[in-house]
Amino acid sequence: MHIVAIGELRGTVEDAIRPLALDLQTTPYELKLALNAGFPAVVLVTVDETLAKAAVAAIARNGHAPINCDRSDVVPSSRMTLLRSFKFAASGLAAHTASDEELPYEDIAVMLRAMHRTTTETTETVKERKLRPVMAIASGGLVMSKTTTRTVTSNTAQNEQVLYIFRRSGRPPWLLRERSAQYVGLGTELKPTSLENFSNTIQRLRKLAPHASYDERLKNSRPLRGVADGIEASDIFAHLLASFLAK
């Protein structure tokens, strides 16, 4: 599946919509929805490689910055190296204090601060006692109520900040989760809350890898309409944005 997006728009959204919609063979309304959702703005998802190439050419022809990727190239968060009890070595970042595997600072190409949103569905059976006035009268007060059972389903949304670390070498990205890391590597800079430690870790990495691009536009999670939502959508948007910033 090919995903085509716009990484950067030349001029204003209003000026770009009509000529670009015509070239992309979509409606101005649909295109405006995609652009207003934020960048990278996905404008086409298709299994047809020819259509994808035509869309990329149309975006470039209108002076905008196209991004194109195959969904199979997107590395899911579950396959990224997760930073837990990480440490800052002289030449690179180690995911675990007991691990010899390091991510050289010079190999860090793009760091993206983003939000992972998960929804948990829970189902429970609730028993209730209901008064039965009519039966109470008919039975002389012997039958006052009855027990009913019903199923209640609820959805709970949870948000967690993450940092995607994309590598210049093209090897799978690393991932820092705000509430999963132990932050022992911060040493004397360790703070009381996970958010403070998460932010301090990012600041330290930016100093150690000053050449790397850094972006926060994915801090507000959003779905990829009709394709993916939650963490899966965040992984796709991160891949698109990293591809654009690494050029």
C-alpha cells in the first residue's frame, strides 16, 4: 500500500487547494480536510503504484514537498528498540545498562516527540435490584423487588508521550516511552516525575546529537482516516515526517 503525503506547502492552504485538488483528482473539500489536519498531510492511500507516482509528480509540479512511502516499510513501535534502563555512553546511547548495543550519536538523524494514544475496552456484568410495587401489593409484601443483570461496556483512553529516534544508517528506529523508561542514565539530573525526566532526556540527546533534526508536530495524535489509528497511525506519520526531515 502506497501512502502519499505533503510535507510542506508552498504558500497558503487557500491558494494551494484548487489547483492541487484538480491535479490530484480530488475535491477541494477533501483536500482541505487533509491539509487542515496537519503536516505531513496524507492526500492519497492506494495499492496502485502508478497512481502514487502521479500524485507525487502533481504535488511537486505545484511547488509543494511530496513524501511517498510503502506501508510495508513502516517499522511498527513493537519492533523498535525500546529504551528502558538506558545510559549515555561517550560515543552513543545504550538501551539498557547491561547491554553492549549502542546507538552512535552520529547515527541519530531525526528525533520526533509524539503522542501514543491507546484505547482499552472493558466489559463487566452489573446486577441491579429493582423495586416491583405491583408484585409487592399482590404478594402482600413478600415480593418487593427483582434482580436484573446487564452488560456494561466502557472505553478508556490513555495517552503517553514518546520519542522516535530515526537512524541515519537506515537501521530500525529506537523508541523512548515516557512512563516505561527508568531514567537511571540521568544520574544527578533525575527528577521526581516521568515527564520531567522524559523532557530532560530529550534535551540531553539534542546536545549529544546537535546535527539531528528535532520536531514536535506529532505531539497531538491523530488517525489516518480509513487506514489506521492510535499507535499504528502515529508510527506511519512518524515514518513520513522522518523521511521528509532527513532529506
